Amino acid sequence: MSAACGRCRATYPFVAGIPWLFAEPGPALAEWRFRFRAMTAELEAQAQRYRASLTDEVRDPLTRNRLKLMASACADHARRLRSLLAPLGATPSGATTAAYGALGEPPLPRQGLTSYYANVHRDWCWGGTENEAAYRAVHTALGAIDPGRTLVVGAGSGRLVYDLHVRRHCDVAIAADLNPLMLLVAQRMFAGDSLELYEFPLAPRDLTSHAVLRTLRSPAAAPPGLHPVFADVSTAPFAAAVFDTVITPWVIDVIDEDLATFAVRVNGWLRPGGRWINTGSLFFEHRDAARCYSRDELPRLLGDAGFGDLRVTEESVPYLASPASRHARQEVVVTFCASAHSRPAPPPQRATREWLAHSNVPVPLPPEVDGHVLAMRVHSFVASLVDGRRTVGDIAEVLVRERLMAEDEAEAAVRTFLRRLFEEAQAPWRP
């Protein structure tokens, strides 16, 4: 089954009955399948590493119980994720775990399958206080006006849009996200189903908290009109001027599109007078410092994008305070509401990288990538010299001979590289 866009004539498939509205649907689906295989392969490899740690030298029964718990949980978690993500159609592959480890991470780690995974358990298990705070921020920003036709961009596993649809009676609510794991959980919760998945707390409170099998469930099935949609917000083919409300929870500072451009894009989705509500942290991490905006820059930036009647509030709320973890924090959340007053010229649709979409188009080599590729080649070359026989001096001698390093600095550079190599290889892995 597929859907067609009458404006751009693109055809989009459905995954688990959910529209797959990526700009290049086929390559996007293949990429998420690869990420899924990489994730489950690493889970199974980690389970094996836990089993391998159960040597005769480990005599403490509590330590042995912890290792057994983690081995069992990682293997079972992989099985449960395979069931949940089966609609992706990711059949088993012959790729090695090492290959997945090298190639499986997305360019932006925050946008992988397990990005914000802890939020799944917050949304649908133990996060009542946090969920209520998130709803209250948006509810207050909405005021007495009905949300009408509502788009929630970056909906994650869907608790905020669920609460809004149930409690504020949206005419239609669209829950858009690019992460299949999150949105497939949301679909199950919207239907009133339950689901068991493991939580792996960042700082477990006790032995049994290292891996906790949680039951996720919604209070009840959502009323009709709540629809999940797979989409990348920067390329999503939403029609112009169709929404009364657009909500972006914890989104604007993690997308790779400039906020000034994204604000114009949001305006285009809103009917005249429609409202944009954003809530979350303003913690920008763009390479370009000019794009790391402060709260004080919002009035000018949103005004240039055609918005007015800006209202901004702040509130300190708990964030990811899992009962199984000793790690939690207070977050000062910024919420703003602005109305679409004028319609600037729409931003250009983000250009598709032809060389990513089509396997027969040459990959470009701009200067910044050329330098990065050279660094990776040097990294790979030095790593290839680690064969279990060469010493630090032997490796340094090769670098000097190949004119990659001066003789008086080669050994120090090799020691620094090897220290980092071993630390990264032996770093604790987290599901």
C-alpha cells in the first residue's frame, strides 16, 4: 500500500500502516533497516561479552548474578526489538559485528534508533510527574483557544500528543517523528495496547536495576483522529496552511536546519493566525556559532519569519528521573507561543543529495570532507600497524619513514593514539 502526493507526484509507502513521508522513501527505509541490524547485532555481541566475563575467577555470587542478568537482558531485548520493528522488513544479514560497529552509527548520533530511548519508559511507565509538566507547559501556552488541527513535530513515543488529543480534544492530531522505534511504540500506545521493553538506567540504584523489564501502557486507547506519521521535519511534504497549531517539543535545537529557516517552514504549515508552540531546552550545538541562538534572539528571529504575539515562559522541571536510576536532573524548560501574522516566502525544499539517493552518482569531495578523509586514512593506517608484535618504537619508526611525523614527536604521538584506541575499544557499552 502506498500514498501519492498530488502536488509533487511523489509516492510514499506505509510501514505498519503508518505513512513513510521521507523525501527519498526507499533509501531512508534501507538506512533505518541497516541501523536496526547494527543495533541488534551489538546487543547480541554485548550479551556474549557478558557471558564471556563469567569466568571461574568471578566468584562473588552477586557479580555473577549481575553478569547473568545483563547477558539475558541484552539477548532478550534484541528479540523484543525484532518483534516491535518487524514492519521495517529488516531480514538477518551476513555483515560482521565489526562492520556494523564501523558503519552503523548515524552521522548525527542523537538521531539513531536508540536516541532518547529512556523517554519511552518516561512516557509510558514511570514519568507521571514529567509528563504532566510537559502537558501543562503546552496547555498553558494554548490558553482557552482550541488546538484544532494539530501537528506535533518530533513527537517521539507520543505521550505529549496523546495527552493533548485526549485532554484538549484536537480536531486531528498528527504525531510526526523520524525514528521508527519511537513511532512504533507510539502506535501501540495510541491503540491502548501494552508492550514490554527493557530499561537500562544510566546509573542503576542496585543490582537488579541494571536491566529492568518495564510494561509500557497508555491509560486508554486514544480517541479517533490521532495519527502517527514517519517524517523528517526538514523535508516533510505537509501541505501549506492546513494546521491550526504546530507544536515542537525538544526539537528546534537538535535539528540540523537553521532555526531561522525552520521557523519559516513552520509558518508555511500554519493557517493565517495559527500558533506555533515550542517547548524544551534552548541548547544549540551547531558548528556555526551564529546559529546557537539565545532566548533574547527569539523576538527578532520569529518576527523575521512572520510571527507575532510572542509569549515566552520558563519553568524548572525534573528530567528523566527514573526510579531505577541515581541519575536525574532539573531542566529549565523554555516554552514560547507565537502567531502566524504574515507569510514570508517559503524556504526552498531541502535539496536531496543526489549522491546519497542514487548509487551511480559520484560522491563529492569538498575541502572540509577531504581533510576529514585524510585524517581517517592516517587513523586507519596507524591502527593497521597494531598487530600484536610491533612496539611503540616500531610504529613510530614507520611513521617517520613514511614522512607522516617528525622523529622527535613520533613516539609521543603514537602513545597518545594508542591510549585513545585502547580506551575507546574497552569503554563500557550501553544498550
